[in-house]
Amino acid sequence: MLHVPANVRRESPTALHREDLGLADQLAPLRSEIGSYRYLLLLRFAVFNVAAFALAGAAYAEGLVDKALAADTTGITVGIILIFLAGLVVCTVKVWRISTELNCVRDFDPGRQSWAAQYLAEIQDRDAGSRSIAGAALRVKLASRVAVVRQMAGSLVILGLIGTVVGFVVALSGIDPAKASDVSMISPMVAELIRGMSIALYTTLVGAVLNLWLMVNYHMLHGGAIRLTTSVISLGEAKAHA
């Protein structure tokens, strides 16, 4: 009978992989929470924005976009649209990154460069208190990375309100009480009043609609960031107790 040394018996495959198997068992709830589909966050983001752009295309086909641009002679509406598009691009990049990182947690590989692997390296051999501090720092870091989209969405409303004020100023500046009795001056004053009200209403409308659009994207991004944070922290705790 072949004699197996004691040190070899201690390094049997079962013993060598017990920690990895324990970690895999603890990661099962994480995979269930993240979802069974890869890039699920990105898919939801794409579906919503395709539908939103379809509605925007329908509005353009009806001439509503041209009316808004033509009515606003100040250029505020154009600025609102440009800021919205920039915010949408930033949001798309961040959704892609967070979706990729969620996949890294779902199919965790210690040899693959990811935020999860970096976090596990930071908390290695730390006690529970230190891991809690590292987890809080991770929450703050991810929250700060997605906050720029919310700030850009908020600026759309502010620009819309500025457009409202500018529109009222334009409307009121065209009214001269001293010339109200002159019939020939009524028509120009009414035209200026209508122009100012058009600026006020269209800038407010465009700012509010695009703010709503971008905020829906932000909430999807923010939800993905929260899911990523909790998943990475849970992964670290599973690794620490494996």
C-alpha cells in the first residue's frame, strides 16, 4: 500500500479549495441580488433612452422642437439642450463602468483588475471596525462619482428659470404705459409681450422636460452605484469570513 505523507494529505484538493468553496457559497446570494443577466443596468438604461429619443423624434416631426428654438431668441434653449446632451454622455459612460464592475463582482476573479479586487486588497487582514470605515469610504467615493449627473440635471431647471425671468423682462420692457393710448403702438407692444412670454414658457418647458429625462437616468445610475457598493462590501465580508 502506498504511504502518503502527512503534509501531502493536508494539502489535498478539498483542503486547498475549502476557502474558495466557502466563498462561492456565500457569493450565491450576491449573484442573485445583482441579477442573472450581464450588463442588466446598461440594458435598462438603453431601453429607456431609446424610448425617450423616439418620443423626442415624434416631437421633432410635429415641429415642436423647431417652434421652441425659433421662439427663444436668447439662445438659452440651445444651451439647455447642449448641457443635457453632455450630461447624457457622462451618464452613459458611468452606467457602462458601473455595469462592468457589477459583472466583476458577480463573476469575481481575484486576478482581474476591478474595484472589487482593489477593495479586497485594501481590507485584507483588517478587523471589522477597519472594514466598516473602508466600506463607508467606498460609499462616499461612488456617490461622488455619480453626483455630477445630478448637478447637471439640476442646472437644466435653473437655466429654465433664468429663461423665465429673461422672458418676463423682455415682455415687460416692450410695454410703455405712456404710449398705451396710441393705437399705432399697441401692436408692437403686444408683439414684444408675446415674444417675451414665448421665451419664458419655452425655456421653462424645455428645462423641465430635459431635467426629468436626465434625472430618470441619474436614478438608474445611482441605484446601480448603491447596488455595486453593497455588493462589493458584502463580497469583502464574505471573503473575510470564508
